Amino acid sequence: MAYPQPGPYPAYPQYPGQSGMPAKPPVPKTVQNAFYLMLAGAGLTLIGTVVGLTQTSKMRETITSKNPTFTTTQVDNAVHAGIAIAAVFGLIEVGLWIWMAFANRSGKNWARITATVFFGISCLSVLGLLAASAGGSGPFSAAKASGIGVAIGIITWLVGLAAVIMLWNKQSSAYFKPPQFGAGGPGYPYPYAMPGQEPMPPAAPGQPGAPGSPQPPADPWSNPNPPQQ
């Protein structure tokens, strides 16, 4: 027995009742201010590095007083090493400031935590800077122990403190929360519909499974018209 060919099913929209990825909220003023503060911190760090690199005479005096047996060549080598170390660490610190500024403005919560950890490390750095200004040892500390170097270091630390306070402000915390998907809408009252999805439309008249149409045999290998005896 031949069955009529099924016709095309009507088109339905896919997955009604479900919401997509919510739009990113605008950057809060507190986060934007923290962004500007961190860029200012990068600029201050660069200035402090340049100032430290110009303190070669103070570095030489510190090295000579701490190591009176050093020859002129040894003193020169120590000064050059101190300049190189100060330049490398200064550029790395500038890069970290800029990286954290843009990552936090993008709403990355890990960046907010990382920036806070960096600020904690900077607190130790300020303590070391104050100790160096009181008579520390080594060319690297001598390069940053001048009065202007200490002043720039303290101002930079205050800028970092203000940025961290801005990042952990209540208004900023909502911006750093991960995006949430909206709840799905009501489903269709049809026995084959999944929640929030389009149900299978009923069979059209004349198709297998529709009311009043011929039904296929339960056993596909059976003969629907057995021979007459």
C-alpha cells in the first residue's frame, strides 16, 4: 500500500523564549577614573625611572663608600649594572601599569585582583625606597634614593592606592561581575515541546500520523495485504 509523500513543514522561529548574551554595560565613572589613574601611575613610574638613571654621581659615591677596595673599573661596572637594572625594572613596571589599566577598563575581574596584588607589592617597594633614602646599599637602591626619587615614589604609591579604591567601589563591583543569561520564556503547551523550544508541528492532513490517514504497519516487514486462501 502506497503512502502519500509528506509535504513540507511550516517554518517556525528557532528557540523562542530564550534570551541571548546580554550587552556589556557602559564603563562606570569609577572604573574610568581608575583607568586614568593607572595611566598616570605609568607616567610617574617612567619619570621616576628616568630621574633614577641620571643619578650616576650619587650611585658612584654610594658604591665607593660601601666598597672602598673597588678599583675605578669595578666602580664603573657596578654603576653600569645599576643603570641597566633600574631601566629594565622601570620599563616592566610601566608596562604593568598600562596592561592593568586597559584590562580593568574591559571589566576583567582577574585584572582587578591582579592590580590589587601589584599594589600590595608596591607597598613593600615604597618601604624599601624609604629605607634606601635612609642609607641603603647597592647601586639600584642608590639610583632611587634621591629626594626627588622618593617624592615620585610616594606620589606613585598614592595614585595606586586611589586606583585600587576606585576598582573596589560598589559601583565598580557590579561592572566586574560576569554576564548572566536571562531566564527562558514560557514553553509551548504541547506534549513534545521542550522548555523554551519550538514544538514539533502536528502532521498535516493526508500524512502518516495525521488523524484519519492510513497508519503504517507496526512491523515494517509484514505484508499489509495477506494473500486470500
